[in-house]
Amino acid sequence: MMRRKWNSLSLVALAALLAVADLATRCVPCAAQEPAQPKVAPGPNEPDWAAILRDHYGLSMFADLKNPVKSTTESTPGLFRRSGPGPVVYTPVIALGLETRTRGGWYIPAPSGSPADRPARTELWSYVHKNTTDDLRTGKNLPPPLADGSKTQFDPGDRPFGLWVANDGLDEGGGVFTEPALVARWNRRLARQPYKAMIYPFREKSTGKIVPHSYLIGWEYSTNDDFQDVVCRVDNVELVEKESPKQAAP
């Protein structure tokens, strides 16, 4: 009788230890938010960005973030470079923003390198669609259907480039860009908080492995900062780190 009781208690204790270990595994990456990083709000009656990252891509919202705001938005990386032969592929995979037409494409920074000069934008695709919570649960209607004439591939050459999205239902200054400094300069509506793209390595949830030269981007084109208005994947690229300012020789 005592042996059976001991075995039952042991199983309860083991289950408790496993639950604590699982909780620790889930929560350790959650503490990586930089002090200057803009807050991410829960989606209104929509899946939260943290839940989308965790449940669909096996990513942590801050621990896996590749473009955190460490000091200022101007110093935050936002340009890419093609990583190998062939085209770059830029595809919307989830649409949770406005139901008016959403557009996306790429741009070449101004030759001066200054955000005061407007970049040369190229549109690739557009859609009029809004996914539901059920779509994300079941995988239906994913990715959103693109309009006729849309394309997802382009050749940027060997020069650095950025990505953008915009929505026709908003008064935009060219939409939002992967470079926050451009948003601050050209989108008056969003100038106070111009960080509008969260960039991550792309991970295949089924295998748990990071896909080389592939990134996931959570876009925010509004002001509530839920960062899932449009979720995109971009392939055959590397994120270009910002260079530190050169110091004058003594």
C-alpha cells in the first residue's frame, strides 16, 4: 500500500517538475526587449503578433528579432542585399490589416544615402483581403490571393535595397519602409513612431530549422503597433547591418 502511494506521489512530483521546466523554456526568451524598442500591442480581436510568431514559426518576439531598436530609429538596420544567384522573392503570407487594397514592393535608397531624399519605389503585388483567426488556425486562405498582374520576384542587382508596404485606405507618404528613418521623413502620420517593420529569421515550424537567407517581416502601417497588418516572407537575401560612424583620426 505504501509503495503504491509513493509511486503516485512520485508521478505527481515528476509532472510538476516537467511543467515548471516547460514554463521556463517558454519564458526565457521573453525577457529580451531592448529599452528603446517600441511596445507591441495586442491585436484587436485578432491573433497577437507574439502568438503568431510562436505558434506558426517557432519564434520569440524579442529574442529572435533581427532589427531591434537599440538606441535610435536612424541606427536601426532595414536594408537587404541579395545573397546569391537568382531573383529575390518577396511574398505576403498573412493579411490581418485593413480590407482596402494593400500594396507591396521594393526600393533603392536615394544615391545620397539620406532619408531626406525620396527613394525610388517599385510595386510588385497588391491584394484586397483580410484573413480571419480561423484562417490561421486551419491554414485556409493563406497566403492571401494576389491581384492579377502581381509578381513576387525581382532582381535588385548587387546593391542594397529596402522593402515597403502601403494601404490605399490611409493617407500615406509612400507607405511604410523597412528603414524607420524613411518612415519618419516621408510619412507624417507615423513620424512620431516610425519603426514599422519587425524582421526575423524564417524558421520552418515543422522542422524547427532556420531557413538560410530567408526572413519573416511583421508590418505595421497604422498607429496601434500590433505588427501583423501584413506578414511577409523574403528569400535569397541577407540583412545589411548598419555601419558604425567613422571616427576622425586623432
